[in-house]
Amino acid sequence: MTDLADAEQLREQAKQAVDRFVWRFDESYRLLAYHAALPLVLTPELVNYLRNEFLRGEQVPWVAEVDLLLSDLCSQVGYELYAMETHVREYLLEQMHQNPRFGKRRMQEVAQVLYSYVSYLSRLNPGRRQQEIEAQRWAAMVYLGDNQCKQAVREIAQRLIETSSERNTKILSESGIRAELARLVRITEELSSQLEQEPNLLDYARLVQRILRTPEFVTPDELNRSYQVDEKELRFPQRLLPEFFAEALKPSRQKVTRIEGLPQINTFEFEVATFTIEAETKGTPNINLHPFEFEVARIEINQSAQINSDNLLQIVDEIVFTKTEEHLNSVQLLVLKGALSSETYEKMAELMSGVDASSSYLANKIGPNLWKILSEVLGEKITKKNVKNVIEQWVARLHLTIHRRLHQADCFIEDLGNGVQLEMVSIPEGTFIMGSPEDEPERSSSESPQHQVTVQTFFIGKYPVTQAQWQAVSYFPQINQELDPFSSTFQGANRPVENVSWYDAIEFCTRLSQHTGKPYRLPSEAEWEYTCRAGTTTPFHFGETIVPDLANYDANYTYGSGMKGVYRRETTSVENFSVANAFGIYDIHGNVWEWCADQWHENYEGAPTDGSLFLNNSDNSYCLQRGGSWNSSPVKCRAASRNYAFAGSKSLNQGFRIALATKYS
């Protein structure tokens, strides 16, 4: 939980976000945001239902529904599922409660409508999104009086008990139980302001959250404490506790009262031995896996929303009318058409036959007024110089939908000293098709022939090696060559290290191996592609295309149905985009090229099928690079794209990611 200062800072951030949203559109949008804050999950259908039910007389336009869901106030959490940021939701509910027009009464009315709505959905389709419906019911019930609030508390407590029970451990996997506990904790936290009369439930939820995230900071007293909720005792399942909690949970020795007429009763200590049979882990000492949650993004291309140049002016005019209730006039449309064709005002004036408009009039009167209107409508400063680029990006967004969902994977943490850590993610064994199909756009012949490869379980870095990690290891004892602790051009502790050669990367792995006793190495090219794809067969793990909102590359160029955008011209922090692939791996498309252990081959003729290295049995002059970089076009960032460089070369777009086998001698 945050302290008072952090809470106030989050509240101020929420206020600014809401104010920006309202300023960009209209004050009536604030009313829609108030009413949409009470549900935990939003769908287009639900937002439309709330607007029609409560805001018919408030002149809130229908397009506000779309603007709200696609704004910075909400995040997409599934197919047509959206959720407000927690601090934004809390701020809006606080403001609605304080608003004399609405207050507690309106909040209860919204809650009642929400309760009826989800009950109807549950009856209409009993199998539909039951977890979503359950969460929405609880969100409504906590506002419907003490009795309903108490019932919600009992149901949440019961679900926590069922999830933690021995019976459930046989139904769900360990990761499934952790994910369900995390879901219930998030719901409890979202409803915390309405559950202040249930401190035991809130304290237990916060304990579970800390055990799942930072178990090392949980005290024995917290674990041994009884959390009673409506005569139900909540306890965290012991099988999910890290090993170091075992001592803390040993039962304390009890005092035994002497019974008259019987010999003196003495206490004695003894040890209990427990035999466990585990999967073979020979050669993998000091590896304790911990689950972690992450967000996966998938890009959907909406073919029905494709827009061509013939109807672009009409669409821009319609969105202007929606926001201003006025259409662009004929002269403004002609100026816009000319600007999109990169014509000068002089040329525009020549083409406007029958219109009394000089180039000076267009440049000093019509143009500035048009750019002002478009700036207000599109929420970005528009000029004649950038109007084409901005509208192209705006149009591209109309046919791309980014779906986000939560996943979970396992990792272990290698301590490099001085607070620097290295997170290594467990990659499951599997078989995949390596290379690109012949119909993949802009593919290279070096990506052929496609072939089936089986990869064994291994570990790989969650991120490319960062500058903080590089510096820590560079101070370990030298093995074969020196390492420059400050080799990178774009400085930043959490940015990937760059300006490193293949030999530098090998030295890094060798030093780290000697320091830890684990044989760290570069991944093979097959391991890298298997990791990148994470079960997908599309050009990117995002799908058929890539967008600059999800990766760092040269977005002056597009791939497939993608969109242009910002070209950052430098590396970004490995935490910048907050999305991973289905294995939990970040920044594997773009940012920096990543060295692999293999030598370069012109194609896959004769390539191994077991995930091992593809070697020339000669020198290491040219070695593999994968993933693209900050200055690569998107085609170079594809999962199948291959690159090579001289092993001794150093460049400000070259980095690496390290790997580790799960078993070694």
C-alpha cells in the first residue's frame, strides 16, 4: 500500500489525467467518466447502457463512449474489455460522491442498474465471462447498503477460501491458484474504499499481495496471525509459500499443566523429517523459481475499418461535425485536400476554379483556422507541414485494435551485487517451425527453408542485458579480455547496453558463470526464435504487424497494415513499453540487435533440429544477430528476420540477451 504522500501524488496524477481528457473533448465527458467509474470492467455495450440510462438529457454525444474507452483513463484488458486505472477510478468516484447533483444516491442508482445488468447477462448466457460478472456483482453490491455489502464480503472471503483449499489444489495448477488469488486481491483492493469496515479482509488481501510479489518482506507474525472474516478463517495455502517460511510456521511449544496423581509431564524437542520426491534438478543449484505477472498485447487488424483516400476527406469532415456540430466548408476541404497532397497555397489557389480565394487569403486566413479546428478535434497540434502525417496516423489507428491480457510465468533472480539483479525466465520445452513461410511479406531467402525444431527447457533473460547489469559484471575478475563499463552511447541504467561486440558478450557470460557457478551463455539462434515467437506463427508476437506504441524501431516505415509513428532515434528503457510476449520476455522486437552464439549461414540448409548451435567448424568471423533495433525498419524486427555482423564489431544498436540451460554438470 502507498503511504499518504504517495496516495496524494496518485490522486493529483488522476486529477490531471481526467482534466486533460475533459479539456480534449467536452465538459459533458466528465459526467460519463463519473458513471463509468463504478464498474470494475467496462465494455462498449455497458458504457452505452450507462449513458442511455443516466445521461440522456446531458448532451453527452455517443462518440464519447468510444473516446472514453480509448483514452488514457482506460486500458484494454481483453477482447472488448477495458478497465480504468485504479487511482483514476478512485478519484472519479470521490468526485461523484462530492458532486451535489449526484452524491451517494446516484452512485447507488448506478450500482443497482449495474447489478440488474450483470444478473441479466448471467441468466442470458450462464457461461459468459463468469469471472467478469462475479467482479461486477461485487462492485455493485458494496454500494447497495450494509446487508448487500456484507454479502459481497462473505462471497469474496468464500472464494478466497475455496481457491486456497486442498480440494482446489487438485483442480488448478500452482500457477493457476496464484493467478486466481491475484485476481481476487485486485478486486478487493479496487473496492477497498467501500470495505473499510472489514479490516481483516483488507489486511489479508494485502498480505497475499505481498507474498505473491515480495515474500522476503513478510514477517512470521503476519503469517501466523488469524484473519477472521464473518467467522471464516483466511489462511494462505502453505504449499505456495517459499521454503524460507517453513521455520516461521513451525508450531510453538505449548506448556502442559501438571495433572494431580500422575507423574511429572516433561516436554521434549524432536525433529520431523519429510521426504519429498521432486523432478530431477541435478546440476541446477540455487535456483528458486518465482511466478510473475505480465501483460501481453495482441494487435487485431479490423478490415472493415480500412479507409482509402477517396473517403478520407468525408471521414475527417464527419469527425469534425461530431465534435463541433459544424461541417468543414468547401474551401476548407479543398485546402485540406491540397495539404494532404503536399501542394503549396499558390497551387491550391490555382486549382480552386470559381472560388475567389488568393494564395495569401488561404495562407493567412483559411489555413490557420483549419489547423486550429483540426488540432481541437484530433487532440494534437496541427500545421500544414504535419497535417498529412498526423491524419495518416489517426486513420491507421482506426483499423488497429490492441488487445491486452494478463499472463503468468516463472523466473529466478540472480543477484549481481549493489542492488543490481538479473531476472531469468523459464522457457518451456516445445517444437516450432523455424523460418518464415514463402508468403510472408518482405521475407528474405536466408529465412528458408522452414524446418521443425524441438527446443529443450532453458532460461533466458527477461530483458536484454542492461547497462546496470553490464557495469556490475564488468567489475568481476577478467577472464579473457577487458570490458568497458561505460561502453554505451545512450546512457541509462535500465537501457540495454550497446556498443558491445560478440566477443564482449562472450566475456560477460564467462565472468558471470565464474561468479555464480552457472554456465551462462548466449542463446542459440533456434532458442532465440523459439523464445521470440512464444507459440505464435505470425511475423511478430504481437500479430501480423507492429506499432510504435509497443516497440522501439524506425516508425517512419510500416509493415503490413501497421501505422507510422514516432522514430525515437535512440534506445529506450527495457521497462518502457510494459508488454511482453506469452513467455514473459520483453523488448525482443526492436531496441537493440541481440547477438546469438551461432555463426552466420546463408540459409538453413543443414541446420540442426534440436535447438543447438549451427556452426561452420571454422573461425567466428561473422555471427548472428536477431530482433532488429531502434534504427531498424519494422521488417528487420520480425521474428524470422536474420542479420549478421563481424564478431569484433561494435555499434550503438548492438546488444545481447543471455541464456542458461536448466540442467548442467
